[in-house]
Amino acid sequence: MTYSEWQAKNSAKRSKLQRKLESWGLNQKQVISYFNYDNMRVNQPDYCGLYETNSKCHQMDNLNCYLCACPHFIIHDPPLSVGKNELHSTCSISSRFAETFTTDGSSHCDCTNCTIPHTEKAALANYEQLPPINDTCSLLELIRNWQLSDIFGKYKLF
């Protein structure tokens, strides 16, 4: 599975759970709080493979899984040429925690040390800002549109 496919699958899963929680009468803050790692691991054990092993993708207190598929992680398809390398992904907000790793002439964004999207504050800031994925619009198109929208201030970034 490619990252784009995983991201689309994750977004659909998040949207489905979000709609379910909203149908229970939960408000935005309550929905976001529900996505707390400790709660999700107990109440939604099939949501993430890491829950089964009690492992976290980011070692932090109060990890929030709402923005698991980071909206700032940009996939370049086709890759961008940078000297002799191909750049496959970047951070759209140039997080100071984002790093780049290169292997065999391919450079990729490494977000391992970035916790920006995994806080309740970030999730609340982006709660209604995430574009829905549907059959007529590819994930890559949504990401590009979101990135362009940010230039004009429609979406809240950090």
C-alpha cells in the first residue's frame, strides 16, 4: 500500500468514526478528546495496529490520533528533482522537527520527531478544515488544493 492509499484509508476511517461520535451528540472538543491515544486503544482497538502492541508512533504525553495522517505531509508525485536526488515528500509548514533522509538518491520527509499534528490543539484548529475525500477527487488533488488554500488563508496551519 502506498502512503497516499494509506492516507486515504485513514481519512475515511477517521471521518466515519467522527460522524458516529457526532451522531451521539458529542461536540468538537469531545470528539477530539475521544481520539486520545489511551481512549482509542481501549475503545477502538482495531483503529490502529499500534494499539494492539500498546506502542505509540510518537513518544509524547496526551498523543491525539485525530490527525494521524498529517495534513502537512506533502507527497510529490512525480518526485521533484533536487540535484542528483529525487524529493518524494516534504513538510508543507517546514516544521523545525521535520527532517529529511536520503537513500539511493531518493529523499523523504521524516516526521518521527514532530508532534505538531498530534495534539488536541492542532486537531481542534483543523476540525472542520480537513477536506472530505470522495470518489470524484483524488487524495493528492485534495492535498494540493489544501496547500494552495493555505496560501490564501483558508486553512489554519501552525
